[in-house]
Amino acid sequence: MEKICTFAGMNTPLDEIFKIDITGISFPDPNYSVYRKKSNIFVFEYVYSGKGNIKINDFEFIPEKNDVYILPMGAEHNYFSDRKDPFHKIWFNVSGDLVSSLLSVYSLNTVHVIKNVSADIPPLFTEFLETAEKFNRDAPAAFEKCSLVFMKIIQTLSKENASSSNNNLAS
């Protein structure tokens, strides 16, 4: 089961800069799985509880409670919940030059999981989802407002990654 806020099919002048495809919360489901052969989006997910298996091209890892993972655009994404302890997570799928530029500037473009992040991260993911929901009928406003929240997320993840550099996984 999922709570979803989607912008699929909504086009704005900001699409090339920052575009939200979909955002939401996935509740524990042992049958949860997603496969993308060559993703046209970046995926950012914070795991509230549970765990799962992720494969990005040939790189595999197991994110669990309090981890954030980033799935890059252009890669194969194959991920699914652990059957005995399934994911409960909040996430967003985005694209645009701002996403790839910020990942590069903040040295997160090759980082796929940041383990055991601080309590600062979940409220930012919640703010992103709530902002998207608030402006769901106005995609340009949603993209503009969420891009500011996205920047805070990237800045905070960069600090988390730097402070736990021996605790993250990169391909």
C-alpha cells in the first residue's frame, strides 16, 4: 500500500530544471518491488523501518531503517522489500538539471546509500511530500517550492555523507 502524490503528465517551463514525477510513502508490503530498465528519473528514499534489496546496474546493497538511498537516472533500478521485514519508506522521484548538478556539486553523484542518517533527514522528506501535496494542482508552484526543499535535502545529505564517509556505499 502506498500514499502517492503524482505529477505525471504535467508539464511546466521548469521541467528541464527540476521536475517531480511522483512522491509518496510506501507502507510495509512483502510483495513490494520496482524495476526500471533504464531510469529516466532519480529516486531518493528514506527508510523509516524494515529493509530491502537494491540493485543498480551490477551494484547491490541492503538499505534498512534510517538509511537514505539514491538511485541515479540512466541506470537500471531493481529493488524490492524484504519478505519478513518489508520497507516502510518516504520517497520522491525527480529529474532535471538541478538534480544532477547538485548531486555533483555536493559530491553525492556516486553515492547510493548513506547509512544511519540523523534525525534531521526524515522531516525534510516529509516537508518535500507535504509541499508537493499542498501545491499538487499547481505543478509550477510545486516544482519551484519543492526544489528549495530538495536543495536542503542535498545539503543535509552531503553533511551526513561527509561525517560518515566510512559508512556509505558508492559504486
